[in-house]
Amino acid sequence: MQDTKSDPLATCSHIYKDPDKAHYCSYIQVPGLLETFYRGAKTTDEILLCSAIYAYTLWWNLQQKELAALVHLAEAGQPLTPEQCYDALKRANRCVEIDRIMLQQGVIARSELLRHNGTINFRFALGDTAQLELFSQTAHQTRLLDQALGTFKLQEGADEAASQHLLSSLKDLALTHSDSFNTIQRDFRDLLWAMHEHPATRVVDFSEVVPVEQLLSYGKATLQKYHPQAVLEDARTNDELTFITAHQTFEVWFPAVIHSIQEATRLLQLRPAHTWEAEALVRRIADIFSLFGRMIHIPQTMTAADYIEFRDQLQAGSGVESFQFRAIEISAGLRDTRYQKIMERMQLVTEDLRMLWDTPSLNAAFMETLADRGIFAAGDAAPDKAAKIAELLLPSTFANPNVDLTALAESLVRFEQNVELWRTDHIAMVTRMIGRKTGTGAATYAHLGNSNTPEQEKMHFDSLPYLQNTLRYQKIFPALWDARDYMHDHSR
Ligand code: HEM
């Protein structure tokens, strides 16, 4: 087995690799994270369970470091300068932002895994609590911070109004965290308890499903290699770890999305198609993308100046290289040839992605289901299809025999809308962090267009125009948007 920790590029499937540069795969350590993913997780629910618990683990690893720093500051009993207070405020704010994410992911886990009878074919062994240390540490730090809140005080002589403002904001954030943590704790305990009590015969150790140390080792290795100053005892901030965690949590959620898309596609390919089951999965995907919309704000718990301090060490790395993100787009149905061309030229189309491109997507399976149910004829031109789909979406005075397709269509649109909201929020966050000039990853690929082949004109890779362009690609579910245009045009 390859040691992905020492050489993540060895197992990454990217064509363009420069061992002297930090790439997304080597920096975020995607191959290692995926290798850690529990191989016994086969069903969509099992994969969702793993994604959720890995995300809890990664978030708590970061959060408890911030809480420990706050507790340390409070317990030191030293009066704070306004600068120290402002710094503490950033940490507390990060804790609250992480809470918001965990609250939202708790809602998804409760609804998908606890309220419905999830298909989970293993259960956790009882008494296997050592692996929950991270959770206990976070709970402990939260209690300590609660108790120490009253000891925060400001240096005499500091501007009175400003100081009071900072101090009360800090206390407010710490209390907000404490409140949220109660709910997060309940969600997590319920989830674990349900997985203990679950009537499955296969019993597995929690540590087998969630090898905490291994999961966290990738972030540690990246810190040690690229940001050695950030692992020192007196590291001023956890900004680098925040940046790494922000990406890693996406990468551990992506398998749940990819698998759900592929399973929904399979369900729609059955005859008769299992439309309600597919609809439930698409709703799940839409909910996870809505969670992504919140997660993408985490980097903003640093300032642009904080980010600039370590940005150079990232060199080539950027999410543009995320293999799993591409797998989501392609499996869902993004088939814009402009997109394909640009991915080819950046050498981001791996063999696996090429195969996905040629495999029927969720959109294709949905369209075939509509044709199979006689909503339109397979040979209809796009405008006729749009008109007929519009009828499916319009309220009817008669009982709708295709209400399952109507529901599915609405969930697919919500999924795509949440992808677009993620893109828009990512662009806004990127602009806030790096301004409107060039970025990291795409800039690296600019040289590829400068080859001697005359038909390859010079690629222009300014990050922001590149990202904005992704919003102009053809839709993932184009017929559903065409149907909306049709409804609008014919409503007057
Ligand atoms: C400080 C935080 C971040 C900055 C400054 C940033 C910057 C950028 C930039 C400039 C690009 C365009 C390509 C390039 O020029 O490299 C990009 C693309 C991308 N980033 Fe981020 N990013 C950040 C955080 C994240 C996070 C947390 C994720 C989560 C996985 C992410 C995922 C992506 C993806 C998937 C793309 C490709 C989008 C597409 O091609 O449609 N980014 N990022």
C-alpha cells in the first residue's frame, strides 16, 4: 500500500503533477482522506453516516484548539489589551461559525439517519468510548470557558467604550457557543446511541469506522510540511488549520453526495423507476449542498491579512483540482462542452472522470424516466420537451398522476439552485479573501495553454473571470429551467 501521507501525489490521479509544488491533493491530502474512508460503508446511508462523523471529528479538532486558547487566556487572569480581546473575538467567532455548521449537519443526520430507518448494516460496539475523546475534550473546554467567562477583564487605561464593546461581544459569542453546543452534543449522542442500538448483526468498533488519529494525521502532516510555525506551542492562530479543515470537511462530505447521485440515477434507471426513493435522495443532496453554502464561509473567520500571511505556501493548490467536485458535477449532468474543453486544457480530466462523462448522468436518467412515462417523446425537440415538462409543474384541476415526477423535478431544481448558491458564495468569499486579481491553482495551469501547438491559444486564467464563467455554463438539468422559461412566457 502506498504511503499517501508521505507522498499523496503518488496516488492522486491527476495528470499534471509537479512534486516541487503544493497541489490541492498533496496539501489537502485527498488521497489519504479517501483511503481512510471506511471501506465497509456500502449503502448511501452508511456513507452518509461516515461523512457526517468524519466532519464532526475534523470540526471538533479545530474547535477544541480555539476553545483551549480562549480558556487559557481567561484562566491566565491577565487583563487583556483591546488587541488581545479582538484576537479572542476572532477565535470565539470561529467557534460559533463551526457550531452553525454542526447544527445544520445535525439536522441532516437526524432527519436522514434517525427519523427514517436508514439502511445501515452494522452497529457500533458498546463501550468503545476512547475514540470519543475529541468530543469529550470539546465538551470539557466548553464548560471551562463558561466558568471562566467572568474572569475576562480589560487592561486599565484602554478606551472604555471600545473595551466594553469588545468584552461584551466576546462573552456573548462564548455563551452562544455554549448554547449551540448543547444541541450539537445531543445530536451527536443520539446518533451514536442509535448506532449502538441498531438491530444490525455486524458489530464494528467505532475506531474501525472512524480512525480518528489517522483522519487527523493528514492535517497535521500538512501543517508540519508547509506551516511548521503553526504547530508550535505558542502558535498565534489556528488560521492554517482552519483553511485545511475547511477543505477537508468538504472532501469527506463529497462521497455522500457522489454516492447519492449515482444511487438516485440507478433508481431512475429501474423499470418501473423508483421515483419517490430517488426524490428522497435528491432532497438529501440538496440539503447537503445547502450545508456547503454555510461551510464555504468558514475561511472568512480569518481576515484577508491573516490569509496573506501563509497563502504563498499553498503555491499551486486550489479547489479547482478537486477530483470529487468534478465527479459531482459530471455525475449530476453537467455536459457543457466549454466546461469539458477547459477541464481538458487544465489537464484535470482523469481517466475516471472521462468514464463518468460517458456514463448516463442523473439528468439523463431523469429525462429517460419522463420519456418512459410519456411526458414527452424521446425525439421531441427541446422547446416541445420544455412545454410538456411545464405542464407537469403547473397546478392541475385534476388529480396529478405524475405527482412523483413533479416532486422529483422540484427537488432537482433545488439541488441545482443550491450548487449555484454555493458557487456564488464561494466567489464572494474568494473576492473578500484575495481581491479581484489572479488566484492560485488556475494560475498554475496558465502555462499549459502556452504549448507549441498552434491551435492552443494562450489560456487566460484570471481567477475571478474563471469562477464567474462557471456560473454561465449550461445548466445541469437544462430542461427543467427551460420549462420555467416556457411557463413565464406563456403566463402573460
Ligand atoms: C481562503 C479560501 C479560498 C480561496 C481564497 C479560494 C480561491 C479559489 C480560486 C481563486 C479559485 C479559482 C481557481 C484558481 O484560480 O485557483 C477556486 C476554485 C475552487 N475552489 Fe476555492 N478558495 C477557497 C476556499 C475553498 C474551499 C473551502 C473549498 C471547498 C472545497 C473550495 C473549493 C473550490 C472549488 C471546487 C473550485 C473550483 C470551482 C470550479 O471550477 O467550478 N475553495 N478557489
